[in-house]
Amino acid sequence: MVEIKTTGELQAMREAGRVVARTLQAVARHAAPGTPIAELDDLAATTIREAAATSAFLGYQPHFAPTPYPAVICVSVNDAIVHGIPGRDRLRDGDLVSVDCGAYLDGWAGDAAISFTVGTAHPADRALIDATRQALAAGIAAAVPGNRIGDIGHAIQTVAARGRYAGPADFGGHGIGRHMHEDPHVSNRGRPGRGMTLRPGMTLAIEPMLAPGSGHYRVAADGWTLRTTDGSRAAHAEHTIAITDDGPVILTEP
């Protein structure tokens, strides 16, 4: 079931989104060559707690996961597409890092992700990150009343194909509100004019995840991390948005 939010409920989700945005900003500023990845998780935990919010990830266990998620944020490095678990490894110069963060504040969820490079950036990584951001922007632009879910996926897919990128076919965005993951599923691939009709008051998390090549992946031994099968690097970008009569509004900006 898709819940249509009131103006007041959208404002509450905006506050949760601000917590997520500030957390991602803090983590990105702190990331540098030599930084322990677990230290980024500690910083995120502190930032969320000081905002009187709670992590949406810690302890979460969806149907595909063998164990509850053990951290506050996902930190996916280089060939990790999504769901990377922060550990004792340290960031290295030239790493491509994707950070995904979700938080609850006053009963409402926000969810967003960013990708960036640490230290010396490889041109191919910059191009991949730019394309992923452009795909997110295209998906958001398609999220207007009267359009359909397939229009969002088609917009993302079009940008990805232009750069010869692809992502996991069975992972994508989702509805969001009182729970981090709600209906509907928002695929990063789609056909225009197909799927659920978008209505004002709907809230979605749109999240392209791209890598060069086929988009094929394997699941790491931890049961969570998705890695590209060919070792190519991946990027992830996500915002929580509200669909309004005036167009899409991003809820996960500072």
C-alpha cells in the first residue's frame, strides 16, 4: 500500500532528511587517505544521535540478508556497489567511496547516498560519479504527477546507457515514509508510461547505482556487500523526494 502524505508529514520527513544530509556531509568531510572506515561509521552514529534521531540501517534485516545489518551506514569502496559494511580497513588514495545513510526522526524516515573519491581522483571515476548523479537528477525530474514509475526507471536507464554504464537489475529505489522501505519498488530500468501512476503526496527514494559494463554482481561472504563481478568500480547516488503539484521536492538536502 502506498501512503499519501500530508503537508505536515512531508515537513516531518524533511527534518529526517536533513539529519541524513548532515550525516553524509560530515562523513565525506572526514574521509581521507588513511582514515579507518569504521571511524566513518562512528562519526555517523554520533551525528545521528546528536540530532535525536536513530539509524534506519543498524539491525535492519531484509529478506535477502542472512544477518541483521551491523553498522549505522553503508560504506562501499571501489568494486563494492552497495551495502558495504564498515570495517577495520583504511581508505587509500584514489579510492572511490559510496556512503548510504538512513535515519528515523519522530517516526519518519530519510534515506540518501553519495559517492566521492578520496585523495587523487581517477578521470574514469569522476566520469562515473558524474553520470550517476546525472541519472539521479533525471530520475527525479521524471517524478511528476501523472507520470508513471516506469518513466523514472527509463530516465535513469537512458543516462546510464549513454555512458555505457549499468547497475544491478534487481536492486533500485523504493517508497519511503514511516518505514525506510515501502511500496512501490522504483526500478532503475523501465518503460515509459508503465507502472503505478505518480500522485502528489507520494514519497520515494530514487537511487541509481552504476558501474561500467553489464551490471552483473556477486554477493560477498558477509552476505551483504554487492560487488561487481568483473572488479570494475561502482557509484551510488540517492535522494528521498516528495511528489507535489509543483513537481518533485528533494527532502534529503541540508
